[in-house]
Amino acid sequence: MLAFSRSLSPFRLPARVFSIRRRLLGLSLLAVLGGYALLIGATALLASQERLTQHRATAASMRQLLLGRRPLPQSLDAVSAALAQLISPNFLVWLETDQGIPYGAAPQIRQFSIPTGVSLARLPRTMGGPDQVAVVRVGGLTYLTSAQEFQLGTRTLRLRFLEDITQKLAQQRLLLIMMLVAAGLATLFTGLLLRPVLVRGLSPLHDLGLRMQEISSDTLDSQRVLVQSQPRELAPIAEAFNDLLDRLSASWERQRGFVNGVSHELRTPISLIRNYAGRMRRRSLELTEQQYEQITLIEDEAGRMGRLVADLLSLTRIDSQRTMMPFDPFDVGQAIERVVERLQARSGGRLTISLGATQGARTFALGDADRFEQCLANLIENALKYVPGVSPIVLRLDASLDRVVVHVMDSGPGVPEADRTRIFERFGRGRHAGSVPGSGVGLAVVRALMEAMGGTVVVADAPEGGADFQLRLKGAAPLHAT
């Protein structure tokens, strides 16, 4: 499965992603605020209904007191005198004629909390029955008004009631403000309590994500998420992930077997083509110039195909863990010299060795000398391919107490920041590749081999421009041998 990354983790999140914990916290706080808003609204509605009920009850009680007097008043003046004894500073009752004119209400008004100069005749009249109550606002004060009819002999009279509820409304507003403040404090306190609760509640999801991240291509066949240990809500996700791993593992094995089999099958015909092309080229006296160039092209392309097949085999061996890297100290300087000697003729004498910080001392690193030479050769061939001409390829060795760094520096266009990770991925190529032939496998092999030896490969800008590919390994004793 060469097109996939060697590790399945970590997961890459999109630039804009929401947090489940924050969303749950926000929804919970909205629910709390909604509950308090409903409570406050219900309290206000119940208080309003309670005021209306009390007003109707008081009006009915005054009417009953009036009708229950013995002897029953028989004149308008007697009724007004009786009503004057029933009023209070917050509740006024008076007699109203058929034309809606107050009768005998002047003495009562002086004992009631209504602004001076307000005419009772201009108050709105209730058109319904005794249960109809109207709200009146006069001079910054709020009143409830209603009316009830009664028979006085053959005449039908109307009793008008007016109740001052300004103080009650002020008390209600104060109560609602206190409830709003309490709701805000309670919501804040609830938010503080919900944070650790949500973190603890979502911890199984976080643990499941960490468990998924631990699974890599090397452990596809052995590692699975334990479904029994997951909460009921996460069990379907764990089962689906395990099923995905099963399919991925089977696909990985099929692709790896296919690549390995094809690579082995191609090695023999490619070697034959290259060898026969070389033998024909060496018989150049019998060939024309055009035939010589064609034979040389066949040999070069066969060699390139052979290196590609070797790289693919290296990747499949690493994936299947058949490449066991020995961690033995080896002389890095001698390994560099062997690679330069092998590739100097092909490079046209462009390879140059710089002593760097070691100043000629023998430097040892921990790893495998053959695999290191393969990585260095891949980097040199990559530099020769992307930097044609006669510009030199400089190799430099730097070492410290615990690290050895080998630089392969060229004077080409360099590698942009955005491509410095992609070029080491399998079949990944940089933007400057252009028409330069390549498969995108060589640098992936370098990274895989260096990681197998406990090292890394990175690319930076060279001091004189171009690219600086660096092979980094752990230093080994003796670091400076005499």
C-alpha cells in the first residue's frame, strides 16, 4: 500500500473546526437561560393574573357589603355615603349614572392616590361584564378599573372601581430584576460546573482518538480498538473503525504482495536489458553514432528502471518489517568516500567533499553503513538530476557529541517551504520538478531507511542558495578515533 502514509496518525483537523465540548457547553447554558426565561415569564404572567383576580374579588366584596347593608340605601346620596365608608388609599369605588357621570365621588377622590385634576368621567369604560378589567395609566401611575351593576328600586346603577397597582408593579419589577441577576449568577456557576463534567464525560472519546492514533501501518494486523471497553455510544464507532482496519489491512497486503511480486519479476528482464545494452555499447566500433546513442539511452533507462525497482523493493521490505536494521557504529567519513568514488564518474567530477566541523577526524554514527550509503547515493543522484550543468555538489560532514549530520548541498532552485514535507512522501514531487523525470520514490526510500535507523532526513536552504539535504543520525562512540 505504497500510496498511503506509513503511519495512520496523527489526524489532521481542518482549519475551521468546532469543538463538541464547547458546543455542548453552549447548548447547556442556552437551555439553562431558556429555563430561567420561562420561569421569569411565567412569574410575571401569574403575578398579572393574581392582581386581576384580587381586583375582581375586592370589587365583588364591596358590592356585597353595599347590598348587605340594612336598611338598604334607597337614594343616590345614601348609596354614595355608604360607598365613602368602603374606600381605601389604594381602592376607590363610586356611583356612576347611566350617562357615565360620577355621582358624589368628589369627597372620595381626596382620599385616593390619583393625580389632581384627573376627571373620573374620562376614564375608559369597560364594555364587558363584571369580570372585565381594564388597565389605565395616568400621570406615571397605573390603575385597574372595572364596573358592576346593581338595582336600586326600579333603576339600574353602575358601581365603578379603581385600584392603584403602581406599588405592586414596582415590587414585581424588583422581584424580576433579582430573578434575572440570580439567573445570570446561576448560569455562570452552572457553566463553571459543566466544564469539568463535560471534559470527564467526553474523555472516552478523547481516549478512543488516542487509541486510533497509535495504530500504524506496521500494526494493522495486530492492533484493534477494544469494543468492550468503550461506552455504549462509542461502541458502533469502534466497531466501524475495526472493520475499516480489517479492510485496510487486507488491501495493504494485496498491494504489498503485488508490488513485491512485480518488482522481483522485473529485476531479471531489466538486468538482462541493461547488460546486453552495455555489451552492445562496448562493441561501439561496429555501431554508427546514432546506434551508439540509442544503445546508451537504453542502458541509462534500464539503469533508472532498475533503481526504481530496487527502491520499491526497499519500501516493501520496510513495510513488511523484513529489513532489520543493525544499530552498529560505522565510520561516516569512509561511507561518504565510498559513495563519492562510486558516483564520481557518473557525476562528471562535480562531487566535492567539505570537511566541515569535524576537520578530518573520524566520525562514527549508529546505524547501517550500507543503508546509509544508499540514502546518500539517492540524495546525490537527486541533486545531479535537478541541478544539471557543471555546478558542484558539496558534501559536508558535521558532528557533535550526540549527533552526526551529513549535508548534500547544491546550487539549484532549492525547495520551497510548502514542498519540504511533500517531497519525502511516497510518489510526492515538488512544484519545481517540471519536466525532470522521476517517480517520487527515491526520497521516500531515504526517509523510510533513515527512520528505520533512528535518524531523520530534512531539507533546508543552502548557504550559497539551492537545497541543503541533511541526513541526521545518532552519534556513536568512539566519536573521534585516532
